[in-house]
Amino acid sequence: MTSTSVSTTSGTSVLTGIFADVRVQLTRYVYCPLFILGNIGNILNILVFSREPLRTSVCSIYFLIVSIANLVSINIGLLTRILSTLDVPDPSRNVAWYCKGRAYISGLSLTIARHFLCLIAIDRILMTSTRASIRQLSSFKIARWILPISCLSWAIFYIHTLVGYENNRTGTSCGRQAGFYSTFTTVCTISIDAIIPIIIMTIFTLLLMKQIRALRLRRERNAVITIRQVTTVRSQMRTTTTNAISYQDGRSQDFNGHNTERRREKQLTRLSSVQVLIYIIFNLPNAVYVVYMLIVTNEKKTADRSAIESFTSLFVSILTYIYCTLNFYIYTLSSATYRAKTKQIFQQCFQRRHV
């Protein structure tokens, strides 16, 4: 009996030690690249979306807010974790205000990013509508109200973290209080951070795809009529006076300008769809894990199981930060307009350097 007990305990300690070592290696060799690539990518996102002509779209402003929120999340959430692997003491374990402040800013920034991702999906539905009254809802006038109200509302909501998070007495960790507050934050994570955003993004993205297909069919039906109209206009232009030709040229320039704007909106719609898909892929595992932890909260666990759950927690956390990091690179692959603006930024930087 004693021999068996010792063997089990030894096996458990070995497994726990293996997972502990893997956690350290992942933190050191995964978080560091994510931190560097995430900062570079989100800073470039901010530069691109804050420039003409992208910043003239409400959707671009929402993308800009998402990039700022992701930048904050990466620096607040990853920096202290990386420093801990370099034998730099984590101040959140001993400094109460830092523990609470990091929890507040980290939770707030992640939620703001999710909130504006949902608004992006909704905005694309508005912009692709065939009804002018619905398209007008996607306007800077409305966005000027949405931006401060959204940020202020979430800032007030997350005040609870300033009360509910604390250092433990031994100074080894910073976490939420046990009991009711732990259950409350778990429910918030499942609903606000996971289920609700995924449902909203999925529904509106599916509606967007359906709406785009309907618009494409409508254009195909009108293609023959449009060709006939263009042919008629060209034949009339050959017989009109010079003034009439100049007027038609002006109309043609307006038409080309409208096409340019429509192509830009199409690029933003593509970015929105890809963004939602990537968000679901990288954030759904965290939602599943949180639901699992809520179900097994009161179960007795072995050391092996606790080690596995701890490692799983780290893994889904890494997936969340990978999403915050990938946005710039996804945009670059998905949008020709975005690639052109990024290239323009680099060209301007090199030109200033050589001046």
C-alpha cells in the first residue's frame, strides 16, 4: 500500500513538473514573439486606419478602436508574464493597486475590442442595405455618440474588478476573490466575453453574406440593361455638342468616384467577414474552457487534473492573444486597399529618412 501510494505521488509530481516546465517554455518562446509582432501589427493598423481615405468610413473608425484596444491588451496582459520568465518579479503579486489596475485595464480593453467587432458586423449590414434610410444609420453623426457611450459604459461596468481582485497573503498570485464574485466573473466571461459576441457576429455575418448574394443577383439582372444604357449614351455623345460632351465627362468622373468608394466599402466588408471568422476560431476554445470550469467547480480534483486544467488555461489564453496579434497580417492578406496604404506608409517613412 505504501509503495503504491509513493508511486502515485511520484507520478503525479512528475506530470505536474512537466506541465510547469512546458508553461514556462510557452511563456518564454510564444509570448515574446506575440508581444513583438502584436505591437508592430497594431501600431501599423492604427496608422493605416487613421489615414485618408479609410478614415472617412465609420467601419474604419471601429477598426481603429479595435486596434487600439488590442494594443493595450497585449502590453498589459503579456508584458508582466514575459518578465516573470526572465526572473523579474511580477508586481501584480505584491502591489495591490497594480493587481487591480491590470485586471481592470485588461478586461476593459478586451471587451471594448469585442464590442466594436460586433458594431463592425452590424455596420456592414447597414452599408450593404438597398434602402437608403438604413444606409444612413452608418454615419459619423451616430458614431460620435456610440464611441463615447460604449467606452464609458464598459469603463463603469468593469469597476467591479477594482474591488474583486486582490493579492493573496503569500504574495504568489493576483486573482479574483472566491465565492460569489468568482461565480459572477465566470458568468460574465461566458456571456459578455464569449457567447454573446460570437452569436452577434455569426448572425450578422450570415445576414451580410445573404445580403451580398442578393445584391450580386440584382446586379446580374441589371447588367444587360446597364450595357444598353452605356451604349446609348456613347452613341449620343458622338452627335452632341462640346458642352454636352464635357457634361458627360463630368458625369463619368462622378461615376468613377462612386465606383472607387464602392470598392473601398467592399474591401472593408471583406475585412469584417475575415475578422469575425478569425475571432470565432481563436476565442471559441476559451468560451468552451470557461463553461467547463464552471461545470466542474465543485468537483474534487487530483494534482494531475489540476495541472492539465492549468495548462489548458494557458493554451486558450495564448489563442486569445494570438488573435489580438494577427489582425494586421490578416488585413494585409485580405485587402488590396490595405496593402496599398501600408506600402504607402513605408514609402513615406523611407523618403523622410533619406531627406
